[in-house]
Amino acid sequence: MDRGTDVIDILAGRVIPLRIGYVPVVNRGQKDIETKRTIHSALDAERNFFETHASYQSKAQFCGTPYLARKLNMLLTHHIKNNLPEIKAKVGAALVKCQGELEQLGDPLTDAAGQAANTTLSIITEFCNDFRGVLGGQSTDLSTYELYGGARINFVFNEIFCNGIKSIDPLEYVKDTDIRTILYNSSGSSPSLFVDTNAFKVIVKQQIKRLEDPCLRCVSMVYDELVRIINQLLGKPSFKRFPQLHTQFNQVVITFLKNAMLPTNKLVQDLVAMEQGYINTAHPDFINGQRAFAIVNERMHPPKPVQPGAPNTGRPSVTMTATERSLDDEMNLKDSGFFGSFWQNKNKKKSMTMEPPPLVLKASGTLSEREQQDTEVIKLLIQSYFNIVKRTTIDMVPKSIMLKLVDFAIDGLQRELLKELYNPEALADLLKESESTVVRRNECKRMIEALKKAETIVSSV
């Protein structure tokens, strides 16, 4: 500043007021730097300036670099004290987080005898316990957002598979003409007097075979859910630490589950084959032939209501039956019936010669009343028995999958892992840490050391 001037108005806050005020200081100039004036000498000159200056000597104790340092230190101390609880909480939380991460990373493995074996055994045991817990609903990481683990397998059984089996219609691909053809083929050369059970068995066995595909798909879906659980468990830090162990674990477990799929599929196929092999028409829930005839007859010939006021002569009404048809009607050719199409182009001739049947003789024409009745009876029997088979399948297939796949994995997975991985000669390669794990462990150690020092400093304030 020029001689004879001062900054009293500014320091008093009359020009630009500040909340914590101003502190005037005298810094070294360029000439002082060139002459290599020391800091101590500059501070003495600054103090002498403020004590001898007419405008500043009354407030000299509030001027100069030493006062500025004391004031800034006081402000920083007050700020730290005001924010000390929050700082302590942040330091403590960061320290706990780093210590937890370091614990998950574990200590570096040494060449001590048995350490690698103990580590491998511990990882296998923990993995198998977690696998059982997830399937049994006893996991500590239960989700409130989505179904997980064994709950998804339960959904496959009771929703997807159950509804899929229930949706199968045994008559979806069976036409009335097909049933009529089987009825004629099963009766052989002599027309049958009653509905032949062979026709029912042939059709119902064909429909039972349709259950095999959804049953095998159910096995495949449960396998996919088990693989899903395995992949989630293999994402834990212990497997990220040892990438080679992760690869071997995944290979052993997947191979084990694939091998378990073979007997599971065989058992499910055998269940369907059992239902095909023996048609139990004596099942208590199966509708018998007599009741089926009664139901069909009631549908086709519903009782006519008696009109009020109609005279009652006491004599039964006379209706034309099949046995009362005239000889002319019997001998005239008709277009209906099983073989109606064979004669439909020939009945216009006055006389004709008999010709041999065609190489392929198929059913055609409209169904007679007897054929319609027999067809409806067969359809009713098929529907009744197929419902029994569906109920048995819905109950037995999940039990078979649990026995041969899920429970088998729970009981035998640990034994398989020990057999394949617990090899002292190969443990060194399996437990080779990844470079990222080593780097992260060192970072955590340095961070913990720094946070502990910060915690000590904060506690002393």
C-alpha cells in the first residue's frame, strides 16, 4: 500500500462485511525474496509494522500471520468438534467394512502342512451346507423380492407341471371315426354284441404315452433350477478368490447332476410305462361300463316330459324299433354306416356285380345310432380312466424327481466333491489365488491401518 493510506474501513467490515471478519498480514515482496530475507525476519518486520503504524497499533494483537494461524486453527478445531460424531461414525463404518472384506478374502496361504487341505475341506463343507439350506428353505439370505431355491422347484411341481398335465385332453386328437374304426377292428370277423374293451385299452394307452413328454420336461426344469442354485452359490467370495477351484467345482457338480438325470428320466419313463402296461378297470374311481351306458343313453334319449291334459289310454306308445323294420328297408342299400362310402357311387345302378374291397378301406359316412352310442361310451371311459392316470402322474412324478435327483444331490454331492477335489497332489493348483485377490487384500490392509490412525486422532479431539 502507498504510504499514508490504510484499510481500516475494510477491516471494520464497512465496505464488504464478512461473517468472521478480516485479518491483515504483511507478506514478503519480490525484493525480499531476491535478497533472501528469512521468514523469521519477515515476521519481525510484520510485527513491527503493525505495532508502530498509527492506524493499526491499537489492534496490533489482532493483526499479523501468527494471529491468522491461531484463528484458522481455532475455526478448524470448532468445525471438527461440531462434526465429530458424524466423522467417527463414517470412520467406524469404513473400518468395519474393510475388516469384513479382508476377512472374506482370508489370509494368504502358506506352505504349512495341512493348511491347503483344511481350506479345501472347509469350502466343500460350507458349499454343501448352503446347498441343503437353499433347497430346504433354511438359507440365511432369504429374499423378499422373488422365489428362490427350493421354492422355485415347488412352483415347477405344483404350478407348471400340475397345470400342464391337467390341460392334456385325451380326446383332443381322437376323432369319432377313429374310435369307430378301432371298434370294428377289435371285433374281428364277427360283429360284437357289446362294446369291446380292447378298443378302449388301445386308445387310452396311446393317450397315456402323451404324458411322457411333459414328465421329462419337468425333470429338465428341476435340473435347470438346481444348476441355477449352483451358479448362485459359486458366486461367493471364496470361489472368486480361487478361480481354478471355481472351475473344478462347477465341472464336478454339473457332471454329477447330469449323471443323476439318467436314472431320474428312466424312473419317470417307467412310471408312464407302468400305467400303459396295466389298465386297472377295477379302480374304485373308474366309471364302470354299466354306468357309462346309462349316462350315454340318458344323454341320447332324454325322458320326454308328460304334457298336462294328454289322455292316458293305459297302453304304451308304439315306436318303430330296429327289429320291426320291414324286409324292404333291410334289403335296400343305405348311404350311412361304416361302409357307406364303398357303395355310395354304386347304389344308383339297377344291378351290379360284387367287386372286391379296395386295398385301403377306411371308415366314412355318418355314424349309426348304435355306433354313436358305442363311441360315446368309449369316450366316457377314456375320459374317466385318463383322469385317474393324470392324478397318479401329478402325485408320483414329483416324488420320483425328488428321490432320484434332488435328494440324491443333497445326500451325495459332498461325497462326490471330496472324491474328486480332495487330492493332496492337486490342492496347490486349485488354491492358487487370483491376482485381483492379492491386490485387493493389500489395499484393504493399508486402508485398515489408515482408518485406525484416523480413529485414534478423532478420539483424542
